[in-house]
Amino acid sequence: MTFHDAATRDFPLFSTDACIKCNVCNTVCPVSRVTDAFPGPKYVGPQAQRFRGPSGSPRSPDHSVDLCSGCGICTRACPAGVLIAETNNRARAAIVADRGSSIRNRLISDTDLLIRLGSNPLAPLANLGLRSRPLRWIGERVLGIHRRGPLAPFSRRTFGSWWRKRRGATAAPPGADAARTIVYFHGCAVNGFEPDLGRDAVEILERNGFTVIVPRQECCGLPFISNGLYENARRKARANISSLAELARAGYRIVGTSTSCTHALKAEYREMLDLADDDARAVADATWDICELLVDLHDRGELDVELGPIAEPLPYHPPCQLKSHGIGTPAMDLFALVPGLRAVDSDHDCCGAAGTYGLKAERWQIAQDVGAPLFAKVRASGAARAACDSETCRWQIEQSSGVPTVHPITILAESYRRADADRGRTWRRVV
Amino acid sequence: MPFPMRSFETMPRADVVVIGAGLAGLACAAELAESGARVFLAAKGMATTHWTHGGLDVAAPAGSLTPRVGVRVLAAEAGHPYARVHAEVDGAVEAHRARLGRVGHLLVGSLDSPHTPIPTALGSLRPASILPSAQAAAAAPWADDGLLLIGFAGFRDAWPAYAARNLGAVEWPGGPRRISHAEVVLPGLERLKNLNARSLAVLFDDGAWRAEALGAIRRAVPPGAWRIGLPAVLGIADHARAHADVEEATGHRAFEIPSLPPSVPGVRLFDALRRTILDSGGRVQVGFDVVDVERNGQRIVAVHTEAAARTLRLAADAFVLATGGIGGTGIRGNPDGSLHERVFGLPVEAPPRAAWFSDDPLTPHPLESVGIRVDAELHPLDPAGQVAYENVRVIGSALAGMHYLEQRCGDGVALASAHRAARSLATERLAA
């Protein structure tokens, strides 16, 4: 390893000096593939970085960097090791720090607030609003949230309230075996929109012999990071780190079902938010994507592989944030264990949603164009459903292809239950 | 320590891990996957395919009339990679041609096609004999037809007027008698500010837009007999049809001239080879930088690639090093003037630092030829000349002893060494 390799993850901007202007990043960027308004990663990244000054001076020669969706494909394609997407994200944050942010961006980034407002017994009312064309039209005009932007309906009960009702552990029980206990990081999507996914995850982890604990947690902060609101993101990050660091140091693994949240905990707290102290590193090192964990179990011969048949085709889209984990496509490995399941990797760069990007009125069309070949592939597969590990990508694919899209864990949980049914038994679910 | 010892492993376990996604790594992974091996190709990034012209530079040292003769000349040089693998060239080139043909990517020309001067984007000439079909017309004999260089308004990586002027000034044996140029305004492009080769190629993939563009191109061709040279941007996914459409619409033969990077023919080549690996059940992962290696005596047990917060452990029976030389960043310089091979830390003989500099920028650079010394089976050798790792093969421009720019032998060495490595590993598997 060279000095350069070691330095870049803590100091992404240093890496821009390694750019040799080869243009590889410009051949893989999904945004510049569909819009001329975005000059491409090379120009807004390492090229423009040379002209960006410290606070108070002009932060960017060109604000087109704000069109970067943050998918990270450029960083992975770069042969010189430049952290291009990370550079772009920091450039956006610098612009936001100087010029402020829109109410819209602050609102759609504050998922904890949205869930407090929407995920409660009044959820049906909120969802009626989300489905109402006139209200969505007003939302687009007043707030700039596209009327057809993919928004999931609020759940009537949050995952947190289910967990409390279940009397699930929020701290490590005395004498707990750290190796057999999982700290579940549900993220805001499971909490407010898809609590069933969280229940499936808990069921699978318990079935494989783990005790699950769900400590106090907030949104990982990624929506704030993506919108350049680093101070808000740091508040979220610090709250999570202080809640999780001790468990991480005691050897507990932190497992998430959202590849976006887990990537924020693993990498973005350090690369974007400069949170690289011992606590932050302990949390990063302890964090696992759930499919990554299950494949790891399988490699050790510890995964329960009594899986029942699901004889159907399944288009699977590995989301960009998963690719940034650098762990390949563990969901595909798990699908291979399900008898009859014919999972096919979408082999498409990006669905376009990129978190909150595809919601914005002025970005919606770009996001649709980026994902269009994927939506066509999913539709052409004739499959009854598709799978994807990240929530906003799922919502985008589902809305734009018309094909219901689930997390790989949903498929796996179903396969386990199928095996139970075939053997005439039921997995005792504590409700 | 940025990479904790904790690691994660994919399943199923690979038989062979190929490191590097240039022509050598892609071709080797494809051949191994076709032979039934479970292959995992891990690459730090996308690479040299995207910088090259998409044809094959097999061997064109001074004085060689054909690639076959060129290979013979270079194979006689002590220490040249061809001294080891020249016998593989025929089989490797034909395997490459067949492999690409299966995904609709045709190569024209052979090892016996004479090196023919064809124009570059800057208006110089380069010797070529094996070309992608869309570039092949450049090498056909010139008769009465003149060369018409077409550029696209707003596209800054190809300057037909400049190229035409330069071509008029160079000695071009057997070249066209007339050279002209024209600039075409393509539909809708006047509103665009960020045209690059890839964005134009994406437009050419769109049938409806292409039909309009063909009309504009046709109108730019003056009366007379012409052969048309265009920037190599005629589609990515639908490139064969786009090229045929240009010839049909203009009524003239047309050829693509690779532009400044990014090279669209290179992107097509990468896509085609990646596709063949995936179709044969192999895996290709880009952005997987090897940061750690597990050794057991003379064997490599596993490599670890950088992953968020941990490493990905890739264990395999064998490993193929295809990470390139200095240019491909497989070999790096140290501040003290020594060199190191980046993945396995293999010994690299470096010329003394004083010899790195020359008054003539156009002579072959001494660092271009540094690389890994190997035996006949392409095992890396230690300084004593003994096999350093028995389950490692080294291929492509990571090999020592060639000046691939001057000798124009990089593609041929890549394919021939990839072929030798794949065959050597297949034999080993059968024996095991």
C-alpha cells in the first residue's frame, strides 16, 4: 500500500491530484449519459476541484456539480483511485454552506421528522394526501417535490413501536454472547414505511440463532449528506455513533437492511463528515449489510439453508450504494440457495432515484431517463416482482416499471416459511 | 490501519482470480470461464481498453511488413515477452476474434495483413493490420476516391481541418490523392455544451435521432468519389448498424477514427469482453482494489480487495496478475527510485533513477519496459530466477522486456500471454 492509497479515504480531496484526465469516469456516469446539463464527473470533480477555494472565496467555478446524483460509479471505475463522487459531494456541501439550502431539501432530508408526522394512526390520512393528484400538484408547485416522485406510503405503526410492543431488547442483555447477538439498524425506511421488512429481518436473524437487539437510533443522516447539509448529518451521525459505539467495541455486529444506511455508517461518516475518531471507526468496522452477513454465515457453514422453493423469475437490481460496499452482490449468492428461483442481475448502472434526487421536480426527468432501460428490462422479464436492497431504488423501480419490488430479505423469509409449510411446521413469530 | 483484519468472502469460491481488466485480464478471464473454470475478475478500475483504438496492435517493429513477421522479429529479442509466448499468437488472435464475433463485434484483417498506414485523429499515420470492422475501410487500398474527414460541430475531440492539414503534409505511401474535410451540424446539438465521444455515441444508438443525423451527414458530402473518415462515435450498443447506416446513407465507404480518450471503440471492446465472461458464468467486479495478500510458502492463498470498512477475501486455486506496467499502474515508483509491483510485491528490476530522464522525449522510455520476469509458463520469478509463486501467472504489459508503444506489440502480447496462462492453468487443473 502506498501513502496515496492510505491517505485518500480520510482525505478524499487529496486524491484528485491523481487524476490523469483519462475520461473513463465520463464513460460510466449515468447522469451525463442522459443529460447535457451535467458535464460529467471529470469536469465537476477533479477538474473543478482545482478552482475551489476555502470558505469565503468562490466555492465552485460551476454549480453543475449539484446535478451529480452521488451514485459513486465514477469512483469505482477510476483507474487512478480518485474519490470522484466523494469530492463532488463535499463540493456540494461547500456550496450549501455558503449559500444555504432550500426548504424542500431540508424537508425531504429530515426523514425522522417526516415519519413522526406521517407514521402514526393518522397514516391513512397522510397517504391519502400522497395519493391525491391535486395535493401532489400543489406540492410540486410550492415545494418542488415532483408530483410523480416515488414516495412510499407511511406505515400506520413504526417498526420502533412494534419492537416496543414486542418488548424487544434495546440493550445487550446481561451475559449476552456478542458473537450470537445482532444489533439491528433498521434505518428510517423500515421504521416509517416498510416495518414488515424489519420483521422479516428479525425473523431470519433469530431463525439463524441470533438474539436481536434494537438500540435507540436515528436516521443515518444520508439524506442530509446527499443534500449537502453536513451539519444536520453530523448531528444524526453523532447520535448514532454514541448509541452504537460501545456495542461495537464489545464485539457486537451492527446489521442493516438498507445498503444506503449501512454504507453511511461504514464509509460516509468518515469520507464525507470527517467523523473518524475511535468511536466512529468502531461503529464502521462493526457494521454489516444483512446479505453480506448471511453469506458470511454460509461460508462458515452456519447458515440455515432449509429453504423452500420459490419457482419464479426474479429481476434483481444491485443498488449503487451496495456496489460502493465493495462486497459484490451477496443477494445473488443467497438467491442461488432458493430452489427454483431464477434471479437475474439487471446489469444496469443506476435506477436514477439516488435517494432524494429522483423526488425533486427539476431532477425527476433525469432520474427517469437514467432508470428507463432498467424499468424496461424489469417489465420485459415478465416477472411478478423484482428485488433490490435499497429503499428509494425499490420505490423508483416499482413506480416506474409497475412491477412490485421487494428487498432480497423478503424473498428469503418467504422461502424459509415455504420450507416450514412443506414440513408442516411454523416458525413461532413473537408478535 | 485503514483496513481491519475482518473480512468477508463471496460464494461460490473461485477457481481462478484474475486481477486487472485490461485486454489481457479480460481475455484470460473469458478463456478460463469458457473452459469451465469459476473465474472472478477483480479490477481496481476500468482501464486501458478505454484509452485504445479497439483493434489489435500485435507487432509492428521497424521494418516488419506484417504482424507475423513483427512477432518473429520481437521473439528473437532476449527477454522480450514474445520470446516466451510467440507460439500462442495465432491461436490467441483467432480465439479473440471468435469470442468477439459471438457478441457481434467483428475484427477484419489477420497476422498476414500488411501493416497499412491509416489516419489518426491528429492527422498522423499509424500502421494497422487488424481493425474493428467500422475502422477497416481506412486500410483498404486507395484508388480514385478521395478522403473526406468529417467532424461534428461542438465536438472538441476531433478536428477534421487540423487532421486534414497534417495528413496533407505527411508522406503517405499509397494514400488518397485528395483530402478534404467538412463539419456537420448534427440535429439538436447546437443546444448542447458538453459533448464528448460517449455522449455522441449514446445519441447514435438512438435510431430516430440517427436517421436525422444521417441526413445531415449525407448533405455534407460533396459530389464525387469519397471515402469518409468520421470520429469513432457511431454508437455503442448498436454500433454495427450505425456504421452500416452511414455507408448506406452516403453511398460511400466510411471508417471511424478513434478520437481522444474516452475511446468509444475501446468502450465497445470492454463491454463485449465483459459480456462474454458473464455469459460463461464468470464474475467481473470493477472498483475492487487488491490491498492485501495471504501467502503460504510459494502459494498465494487469497487476495483481499478493499471494501467499505473491511476487505473482501477472494480465495482461489490460482491467480493471474494482469495489472499492467507503469502505465497501467500495476507497477509503481517509490520515492527512493526503486519500483514495486503493487499486488504481490514481486521484484521489479528498475533502471537507475538517473536513466529515467532523457533529452529526447520521443525515444522509448526505459520505464516502459520494466516489468515482471517470468518462466515459460509465465510464473513470476524471484531475483534468483526461481519461481516466486507456483500458482500465479503474469500476463500483459506487467511482463518485462517490451517497448509496447514503439514496437506496437501490447495487444498481441496481452492476448498471447493470456492464452498461455489460461492453457497452463487448464492443464494444471486437469492434472490435479
